[in-house]
Amino acid sequence: MSLRRRVLVGFLAVAAVLVITNLALSSPLRSFLVDRVDRQLIDVASRPVFGGDRGRAPGPPPGESQTFTEYFIAVGDRNAANFSRRSSAFSDEEQPPPRLEQAQVLAHATRRGVPPRPFTALAERGRESWRLVAVSSPRADQITVVGTSLDEVDATLGRIRLVQLAGTTAVLLALGVVSWWMLHLGVHPLEDMARTADAIAGGDLSRRVDHPGQKTETGRLGKALNSMLERIEDAFRAREESEERVRRFAADASHELRTPLTSIQGYTELWRAGGLASEETLAEAMRRMEQEARRMAALVEDLLLLARLDQHRPLERSTVRLDELAADGVRDARAVEPDRPIDASLEPVVLDGDEMYLRQAVANLLTNARVHTPAGTPVRVSVGVNEGHARLEVADGGPGMDPATVAKVFERFFRADPSRARAAGGTGLGLAIVAAIAEAHGGRAVADSQLGRGSTFVVELPLSLGSVQAALLRRELP
Ligand code: ADP
């Protein structure tokens, strides 16, 4: 059963209980009031003045006229007929008297000294009713009927019923308002939430729940739902972005592999068509094919390395001296290009890292400095500790890069000048690998460059505990 229906059923149940209670109360109330009238009547009728002998004038005794004016008093003969003699204090014109039925009067008449038995009779005219007692004289030749109108009782009951009706209506109205308020505050927001949830289930992840603030339960629920939806949407967006990245990466990798493959295929077709007849052309074709194959191998090598880093497998960590790795890299670079001035400023830094990956990062940065700057451009390599991090820096005095290029250098397959970079043998993955290696160690890679002012690439890595201690010791010992 829905909450709305439950509230409605509750409301109807309370209304029914109220009406039934009112009805059930009304009958005992009338009995109670009539009972009081009866007691008064019995009290009056048991006074010695009533039920006296024949010949006594009916009516109030001298001096008591005021007390008895409200009572109807009539005296009849033994057969309860001829009630012509009535209380002089009673006026027929003002109030219609009760209709005295002989059988009824005789049935209820009691002798003096015996408790009277009150009975009800209708008025001679109109709808008024009377409460009467009949007392017979000691010799039973005369019957005195004393009565009082139930007018007051009926009026009181009428007033009480009016009050009950007004009270019940007020209670039901208040209950109605409270029910409406409860539904408005509790059920409407829930219905809204259900509608929003349906819309979200239909694929509209941007929908949010309207909620009336933090003060109500539904408000808190709405807020919690919204923050949950926010997270779900973020997770979906991140997944979509990651899928898009993977798609783009696969497409770029296929494209990069196709270029050397097409080249090799072209040479083989040329050879089959007899285009490489002479010794020199064949040797040149073989050299080019070998070059392309090497490029492909380097690309596949880089792709495999990135794929491994993407899997976030645990690193093969060991205690590594970053300064020694950098010194090896500088030595290799000097061997490849002896004419380039490479300045090295290497502080001893101990790291807990993957040596093979870190060697790869140093090599990639030095290769870039060699490949993307004119021959002879000075390069400076430094290793040190900065703000609690190990810092490897490779700076060159080359042509530098514009800000748009700097923002993209760590993207996969990004090249500022694709044809030149390709001709230089680059795969476009060198810096992406450096960044992935830094991240795998819990660090980061940043580039700082300006056109005409050279480029600086920095790799920041968390220090091992031993290195922190060494740095502290260095600071203490002059
Ligand atoms: P690759 O070197 O194989 O092209 P990288 O990812 O190593 O790929 O570098 C991406 C691009 O960043 C390069 O193509 C080049 O345009 C630019 N770049 C990298 N290092 C330097 C540098 N030291 N000086 C100027 N440009 C650089």
C-alpha cells in the first residue's frame, strides 16, 4: 500500500472513531440528564403535600409557590381520568401540557411511601416530551401526577451535540491539514525522487533530485542521493574518458606502426618488380628497411613499456642512487655525442625505486635534449633534494617550446613538429613514458620551457627514509 493511501486510511479511521464515540456518548448522556430530572421529580413528589386526600386543592403549599412553578401538577380520580384540576401555577398557553393516558398513568402510579416510577409522555401539542410521576392517595381514590418538561434536557443535549460536532469538525480539519502537510513534506519529495531515479535509469545521468534542504529526512536523503549521483556521474565520465584514451592510443599506435610497415612493403614490392637491380639501390633499400624495422622495434618496445606501466603492477623496487643513474646517463650521452657540453651537478640521493624504469627516464630526457636541440647546445643535468623530494632536472639551451606545446608534451604520440621528430627517430612516447614512470613512483614530471630560452624537464620523486636521514645529516655537518 502506498504511503499516501496509508495516510488516507489512517485519517478515515480516526474520523470514524470520532463519529462513533460521539454517537455512543450521546445515549448515556441523555440517560444521565433524565436521571437527574427523575431524582428531582421523585423528591418533589414524595413531599407530604402530594398524594393527600380528596378535596385538597392541588398545587403548591402556601409559601412554596416559587419552588413548584416549574412543575406540572394535576390531580385526577381513582381511574386516572378527569385530570381537570391542575396546578394554578401552570399556564397551558405558555407551554403545552403532557398528554395523560389513563393506562400509562395507572401502570406507573405508586402509593405514598413507595418510590415513584417516572415515565415519559408527549405533550398535548408539539414535539415536546415530559417526565412524569404518578402518586396515588392512601385510600387510592385520587392520583396526583407531577411532571416536568424535558425541554431543558433536550436543549442541553442539543447544545452538547453542537459542541461535539464543532469539536469533531475541528479535529478532522486539523488532522486533514497535518496529513496534507505530511504528504507534502514527506511523500511528494519521495515521488519526485522516484521520478528522477527513473529518468536516471533511462540514461540521463545529469538529473538531480530537488530536495527541501537538510532539515527533513527526505531533504537529507535527497542530498545524499545527489552526492551519490555526482560520484556515479564522475565515475562514468572517468570511464568514458579512459575508454576514449585507450581507443585513441590504439588508433595512434596502429597509425605509427603502419608508416614503417608501408615503407618496408614498398621496398619489397619494388624489388619484386625488378626496381632494385643494381647493387647500390639494393644496398640503400636494405639500409632503409633496416632503419624502418628498428624504428618499429623501438615503437613496440615503448608501447610495451607503457602498457606495463598502465597496468599499475608493483614496481621492482630496490635502493637506488639517483645521482649514480644520472651519471651513467650523462656518460652514455657524452659517448653518443662527444661534442655536446653536458654539465652535471649531482648530489647523492637515495631512492626506493625501480632502477630499470629510472634509467629509462634519464635516458629519454637526455635523448630529447640531444634530438630536439641543435648539435653543440649545452645541456645541464642536476640531481638533488628539494622540499622533501628527490629532483632530477635536465635543462637545455635549445629552441624551447611555446606554451601550447608545453601543455601537451607529456601526451602520448604528441610531437611539436611530427615530420622532424619522426625523421629524428622519435616515437612520440618518450615524455609520456617519463611521466608514467614518475607517477608509478608516486611522483610527477613537469616541463618548463619558453621559445628561444631552452627547456627544463623536472622529475620529482618521493624520497626513501634513508635519503631523508642523509639530507638531515648533511645539514647538521658543515
Ligand atoms: P619524441 O621525442 O619521440 O618526439 P617525446 O614524447 O619525447 O617524443 O617528445 C614529445 C615532443 O616534445 C617532441 O616531439 C618535441 O616536439 C618536444 N620536445 C621534447 N623534448 C624537447 C626539448 N628538449 N626541446 C624542445 N622540444 C622538446
